[in-house]
Amino acid sequence: MFKNILVTCLLIFYSTMLGAESHQNSSVDSDFKTAVKHIEKKRFFEAYKIFSTLADQGIPEAQFNLALLYSNGLGVPKNYRLALYWSWQAHLNAHETAINRVNIIYDLIDEKLRNSVAQTIIDEMLLIAQAGDKAAPLKLGQTYLGLFVEAQNKPAYVWLSISQAYGEERANELLEEAASQITLEEVLAQQEEAQKVFENIIRTD
């Protein structure tokens, strides 16, 4: 188990160093490197503290590694709820393999917990999106469609419409997916809702 998490962390670390432009922050890279060294020396609690801080800053590699620590009970008590939460956050921030960890955790939890984590992320992301953050609507759409046990297509349509309006090309295919699962009447109603939400955002932006 230790070997697996160590290899994963090191691989992520090296890919991060090779693509350092993704962080644009030497202190973040330095902190991440320190956390990996802690992992190498089995100082998991020290690594947990650093990954936790970086995860809160939205660093996907740190979010993924934090999820691994929660999954394995290293540096912090084992907690599948938080493992899923941070795996999904890493996925939303375009970590390439985080979705694999998400799928692993699905097999360890029940549907109630999965929906609870999804709702927690939605509640947090709604506040960010309503404050005018232009990346949040796509993340909301992804979460409504992908994290709940049953996809929430109508609210997904609303936020993906707003994401598309902001010029996010990745929203296009997801918007079509959401539209294909609801009636024309529902599509038209969600378009009106999206317009209302969008106008509220730009008035307070």
C-alpha cells in the first residue's frame, strides 16, 4: 500500500516539475517537493499538512495526493467522504487520473454518501459562481452530471449554458448531453432560468 502511494506521489511530482508553468509559483513547487520528501521518509502527517494547504489553494496534484492520504489513512484517519471530495476537486481542476480514484471510491461507499459529497461541492461552488467566478459554472455542470448517483440534468443545463456564454468550449458537449436527457419544454424553461441567473451575476459582478 505504501509503495503504491509513494510511486503515485513521485510520478505526480516529477510531472509537476516538468510542467512547472502550470503552477507559475515557485513557493508552491517548493512546498510540493517538501511534501513528497516527507512521503519518502514516511512522515505522512507532515505531508498531509502541506498537501492540505495546497489543496485549499486549488492545486490539483495536492488535491489528488490528499485524497490518497485520506483513502489509505496515512497522516490522517481514513475517510472515504473526504477522499471522494478531494478526488473530485482534483478532477474538476483537470488532474488527468483523478477520475480513476473517484471510481475506486465509488465501490467503497454507498449512494447516500456519494450524493452528500456531490451536494457539498455544489453548495460551495454555487457561492463561487454567483460571485462571478467564470470557471465555476463548468465545474457545477460537471458535478451535476457526473458526481450525483442520478445526473441532475436541469441545473446542469443552467450552469453549462452560463459556462458556454463565458466562452468555455468544454461546456458545449456537456450541454448537449444534459439537453438530450430532458424534454424540449424543460430545455426552454432552463434557458429562461439560465438567463435570470446570468443577469443576477452580471449585476453583482
